[in-house]
Amino acid sequence: MEYDLVIKGGSVATTEGVLAMDVAIHDGTIVALGRSLQGRRSINAVDRLVLPGGVDAHCHIEQLSGGGLMNADTFETATRSAAFGGTTTVVSFAAQHRGDRLRDVVESYTGLAAAGAVTDYAFHLWISDPTPEALEADLPRLIEAGHRSIKIFMTYDRVRLLDEQILDVMMVARKHGALVCAHAENHGMIRWMSDRLVSRGYKAPKFHGVSHPRVCEIEAFERLIRFSQLLDQPIMLFHVSTAEGAAVIRRARGEGIKVFAETCPQYLFLTAGDLDRPGLEGAKWMCSPPPRTVSDQEALWRALELGDLQVVSSDHAPYRFDESGKLSAGPDPDFKQIANGLPGLETRLPLLFDAMVSKGRSSLEKFVELTSTAPAKIYGLYPRKGAIAIGADADIAIWNPDREVTLTDDGLHDNVGYNPFAGRIVKGWPEIVLRRGDIVVADGALQAVPGSGQLLLRDCAASMRPTGRLSPEFDPATNFGAQLL
């Protein structure tokens, strides 16, 4: 067979190991792995690492925030940035706000992505208005159609769900086969602390971190985990920021509760001190939950290595540092009025590669697992995505492990205008990126056209299925015969 394209002479890395071999591609799919393969075209990967394209499963793109503010990136600019950073698949949000019909929201976001995306993409169903119509009609149909993950909020006035509503959503997910993902913080604690701080004149961005006490993460994790235990419904806890939060997850997984969890680069590389800057400058580093301490960073790294946390996503939430974004409330806002979120689609992989591989904190295999293979498996994209294997999509990033890059405010390809990691030097960079066998980035230039990405509809993965261990309240053998499932 004459292959369309062969990547020759590189070191191919998977979660299982690193081997010197060629990768042959035909019709956008990996069809052969071996030595001395020949194709109509070839890419010289000698002295390079050949890795599966990144899967970033937590991105806010072309999205209206819970506070009513449109973020800075379109699907074109966000996925362009992702591709330059070695990411070939994104999972963003179809964000329902109160009064919106969920099916219409998904249709709208699908149209936006189809017009602009250069990477492949899927959606989490963000539900903030769980009406009977949404729970009984739209949500089941959308899950069955292949949108197999749901996002809920336990905080923010305009989007948060009450406990009973969370249980309703989880029961629909259990019945139809979807993973429930959560922004889990205690709303009352945050609101009470925020009001108390501002009323006493503590308005600067650095007080944002104080307004999100550590225990608000711990309490919300515990509460959602017990909901998961009651209903036997798998959950994903987004953006873990504290050592105590990671410990809660470790204990729950030890009890056999089906809990997955992620953290993000901002919690591995930034601290609360990054918000302590003159004037409003610290707003650039405001995200929720906030960055914590160096000791939390170390605890999160340990949790990743142990498998308590399985994924590192970007939580790309882009707002410009001007009146269209962070400063939309005027020139003198308090921290409550400043949009939360950082850009991160492009820097996620280089930051992690530098720390894990170049600096030796972990291994190349673990890097591949956390940034590509594990998210693909958890979100139902594997084995099409997240692996260099026969039959997988040819989503591949060819890395120069020796290239050093200084991150700068004007060096990204998104539409944000600043880089929260500017000034850092990272070693290791993706120089050629392929999506389904087509080169999308090479020679420092984008080679894909807007709209060439594809929508990914997903089957129910093992991660989304109940364990089968019923709470006694739901077991007819112990609940006097009541049929509650």
C-alpha cells in the first residue's frame, strides 16, 4: 500500500512507552506503524518526538459568561491558538442561560464552531435552567445524539443549580449515559466573604483569592461526591485547586465512588501572590477558583502522579484587559465586578512539557496520558482521539524537545492580548501539528482554513456508566420495594 503521508524517523510516545518508528497515514487515519515505511509525501521527524495531539476538555469559546459578558475568542481564534500549542481537539461549552431552550443553544454553538474551528471539537451541555422541557425532552435527546457530558455550576447567581436540581440532572445523566462535570464551590461562603471584603474597602484584585476560601472547595466537593454516591452517577470535578480538595477526591475514589478530577496550569504554576500587583494589573490573573500556594502546587503534582487527578485542562476563559473584558465595569471596579478567567489553550502543553519532561518532574508517557489519552478516554473520544495507534485519527504533534521559547504577551495566537505566563522560558515546543492527517501548523504558520474542524459526537464511555453499586435507598431489596430508578 502506498500511504498518503509518512512521518519518518521520529520517537513515537504513548502512555505505554517511547519507540523509534515511522507513522503512516491514509485518508486521515493512522494505518501503519513500523520502520522504513514509504508514502507519497513524508515528514522528517529525526530528533523529534511524535506525540498524539492534545485533547483540551475544558475551554470557554465564543461564550457568554454567567455575568453576561462575551469572552474574547471566537472558535476561529481559540482553535487557532490551540493548534499552535499542539492541541487538536477541544471540548467547549454549549452554554444555556436561563430562558434559553437547550436544543437551540446546542444548535447555535454548533453553527459557530462549524464556521470557525480549525481543530476538531465537542461540547459539554451547560445547563442552568433545568425546566421539565429540558430534563424530559432536550437533555435526553442531546445525550443520545452524542453530547455525552453535562456541565453544572454550584456557584454564580445566574447559572448555579440548587441541590435538588443537581440531583434531577444527575438522574437524567444516569439514565441516558453521560458524565456530569461540575464547578464545585460553596456559593454562600463566596458571596458572604465577597460582600464582607468589599464593604470594608478591600476591593483590589488580590482580594479575589481571599473571597474564595479553601473550605468552599472542600465542602462542595464533599457534597457533590455524596450526590454521586447516592445516585451511583459518575462525576468529573473541574479545576481542583487545593491540597485538601485532592485529598477529598482520593478518599472518595478509595471508597469506590466513581469520581474523576482535573486541575489546570494556573494551579500548578501560579499562586495567590500573582494577583498582588499595582492598581488593577492583578485582574489578569483572576480566575475561579483562584490560584493558591506553592504547597498546594506540590500536592496537586503528587495527586496527578498518583492518579487521584487524571487530567490537566486549560480552563481557557479569555477576557481582554480592557473595557470589553476585565474592565467592563469601568476604570475602578471592585474584584466582584471583574471577569474571571485566563487564556491557556496555547500554553497548556508547552508549560506541562517543560515541567514534566524537560525538567524531569515526571515522564513523557505521563505527559501524554494527562494531556491527551486520559481526557479522550474519560470523555468518550478514545480510541479515535488521544493515541498514536492503528485506526486512530492522525492527530499528531511533532515536538522539538530542545527548542527553548520565552513566553511573551504578544506571542499567542488567541484574541486576548496578554499571557499570564509571560516571561517564563519553556523547553520543548510543537513545531508541526496535524489534524486528521492534514498539516494545520508548520513553519510558524497556520495552514488550515476556518471551519475545517469536525464535530465529534460520542458514544457512552466506560467512565460514564454507573458502577452498579446501589445506595440502599434505591435498592428494592432494602427500600421496601420502592422503584426509584
